[in-house]
Amino acid sequence: MRLAAYISGHGFGHLAQLAPVLNALYRLEPACHFLIRCSLPEEEIRARLEFDFDLDQESVDIGVVQKSAIEEDRDASIQQMRLWLTGFDANVQREIELLREFAPTLVLSNISPLAFPAAKALSIPAIGLATLDWHTIYSHWLAADDPVLEILATAYRVCDLLLTPPMAMQMPIFSRQQQIPLIAAVADSSAYSAPTVAGQIALVIFGGSAQPPYDIQALSRLDSWQFLIPHLSTTDIPVNVTPVRFGPDLRAVDVMAHVDTVVCKPGYGILAECWSTQTPIAWVERPDFPEFPMLKGWLQNRFPAAGMSRSDFAAGQWGRALAASIASPRSFPATAGDGAIVAAEVCLAGSAGSRGRA
């Protein structure tokens, strides 16, 4: 089996979704040869994948421009998407040449629109796996007849099958879809030792986008909490803040087993990992992103979670949301199997069918 995986560089959520599937594929077929097409930092990709692979870091999509992890720049996003799509045909041709050279038996995309027409041109089966796509996102921002939507729709329509885990948006542009169970990284609780504290512990994490600004000194008033925070840009921190560094030997999901709640933005990757580790969530609103209303429904109705406004977050006024998240009467829904294994088996079947037709 030879698999070309296209992974959006829009934050870490798309990689968090696809990495467990690729790892499951490797375990099922260790001889598989992988090509990873993703613009994220190589160290982040290698930290999540347990096998060797070829890597091409040219960007495979635009996604959305972020002012911070909780604030989108709609105008800049639309402008950059329009600019990127002016070269779409040339970019697809580049992918056709790349795929012809690599000769995959399957293409898997989350959720680059380049992958599907390139695979179609070479008669290679192409599977999508995602909880959102860029046509659906931009449909909330643009008129129905906008050329951006037509180009994206044409690309996504040639996807052979879209796999959708829980917390997926409605994506009607894909004609053939299959729901699969939750996909999330498996925690290694032995990878981290939490600080010994008298009160509760919160992990503060916002994924691959720029961390939104907040008053870190205000956290000193929440003296019954200890905060684990990565990517600190200052050494002037309150005594109840502990820096944490993620890398190949320590992931956010490994730390979740040791904390009482997670402070985060609503996004698939972090919510899935909280779900898999049964960790309550204190979330920050993200009203500009079209995915947010759907995720908000899960947070308010199905998860042990509590929200806070962006202004309260910025001011360090987190106390109410922290307390409410751990006091929530809700528990996470049961998971019906391992979505990574289900998706890997679908990919194996698709690749076998490709070899049978060759």
C-alpha cells in the first residue's frame, strides 16, 4: 500500500484528527509507504506519527486567517482564499505530477480540495476525513453564487467517500458519506507527573494558532487553582502558573489525565482529547467561526463543560467557568468504537480495490 495524506495546516486539529488514523494504518500494514503533504512544522508532525514517512511541506490549502486562536479575520480569509484559488488549476496540476511520481494506491485528505481532482485525474481512489470543509465554512460568509464556492464545490464533489467523526458539521457538498466513531489520540499518563498542589489543576491550551492575549497576572487571584500553560513568552508569572513544554515525548493529551479541567477554544482536536480522557472543559467563545454554533451545542448539552466570554478570558476572570466545568452534572457520551481503526480499515479496503483495478 502507498498512501498520500493531505493535511490542512489550519491549526493542529486536522493533524490531530488524521494522525491516529495513519498510525492505525501503519499498525495494520507496516509495509505501507506514506507521503505526508502538510505545511505544519515537521517536529509537530513527527511527534504525532509513529512511523517514518516522506514529507512535502508546501501548503495544501488556505483555511481561515486567525487573528488569534479564538478570533478569525473574515475579510483577510476571503481575500487570501480568492488569491489562492486564482492559481487552483496550476496547483492541481502540480499535485497530479507529484502523485504520478509517488504512485499512491490511495489518497486521503483532511481536507485539502487539491487532493480530490488530482486523484481523479489519475484514477486513484480519494477519501476525505473531516468534521468541516472549506466550502461549508465559506458558505457562511459568501453569496451562494460566489466563484470561490463554485471552485471549492467542484473540487470536493469528486471525493469518493467522506468519513465523518462525531462533532462534524453538515457537509452536503459530499455526495457519499460514512459516519465513524470518535478519533482521538490515546493518552500516556506515565509521560507526565503533575505538580503537587492543594487545589485543582487546569491545563490552558489553544492548539496551533496564536494564543489569544489574556492577563496572566490576574490568575494569581484564583489561588485555589494551579495552571499548566505551554508557550509562555514571559518569566514574570504568578506562583500558581507552571510552564509545560510539549514535544515528541509529551503531548497535551498525556497531561489531561492529571488535570481537573482544560481551558481551551472549541475545536475538534482538543474536544476529542478531553472526551477520550473524560476531562471537563472551560471553553472560550469563538463566535466568528461557522463551526462554533455546532460545537457549542455539544459543549452545552452533552459535555461536562462551561463557557466564558472573550472579555472575561482576556481579563483573567476564569473562576466561574472553571468551577462550573468541574461541577457540571453532565458526563461525556459513551464512544461506540475506535474511529481511527474504522477509518484505517476503510482506507485499506479502498487501497485494495485500487490495486485490484490496476
